[in-house]
Amino acid sequence: MFLHDHPDQVAAWRSDIAGSSEAATDEILRASAVTMHFRRTVTQDTEIGGVPVAEGDRVVIWYTSANYDDEVFVEPFTLDLTRRPNPHLAFGTGRHKCLGASLAELEVRVFFEEFLGRVDRFAVGEPDRLRSNFISGIKHLPVEVV
């Protein structure tokens, strides 16, 4: 859906698919992270962002918010397929980073390289979204390709 709404970005990506795909993939993942939040239990007294948290407290990271943090990303609400650096948290971070992150990134990149190399135009309809506050998923998405 992001690409459908930004044909100028798609045109720029198509003009250099091989050179642009890594940055474009990261930006797509940043802008559309599937996991919305994750909760952890604090194992020892510590401080997060200047706020004390005690052992046993529960903390939540909102990936959607983190991936649009204006202290980390310049113009976070603008899709920029050339964004570098792009420290998105689509797959988490540190020892809690998704084990399949590298494979998922590769799958996204290869899909879009092939799609953009084969499809002249595409139109996207309204998505039928998954009802969840944990996963931002789409159950059905009508797409017309030419």
C-alpha cells in the first residue's frame, strides 16, 4: 500500500533496482512493521530513558512508535526508500531480535525486485485487516497488476 501511494518512489527504485533494494526493503519494513508491541518483565532495578523501573515491573516496547520516533528518524512519517541509516526495529533488537530476520529481509527484497521487474503498473484496494492489537496483519488485499 505504501508503494501504491508513492509512485515517484517506485519509479526511482525501478531505475536502480539492484542498488536501491537494500535501503528500500529496510524502509518498507520500518514503515509497516507487523509486530506492534512486546512486553518484558524487568529482572533487576534499572533505568530506561531516565525513568527508574524496578525488578518485577512490566515494560512494553511499541514497535510502531519506535519506528516513527522523530529522535531517531528524520521525517519519520515520510516514506523514503533511500533512507540511510535505517535502524528500524521491525524484527526487534539485541538478543531478542527475531531469529528469522535475515531470511525475512531477503524474502521481502527478492519479492519486490521480481515484482518491480515484471509489473508495469499496479493498483491496491482496501485491505481487510486482522483484528489484533499485537499483529498488524492483512487478511485480504485486492491487487490489480498490469
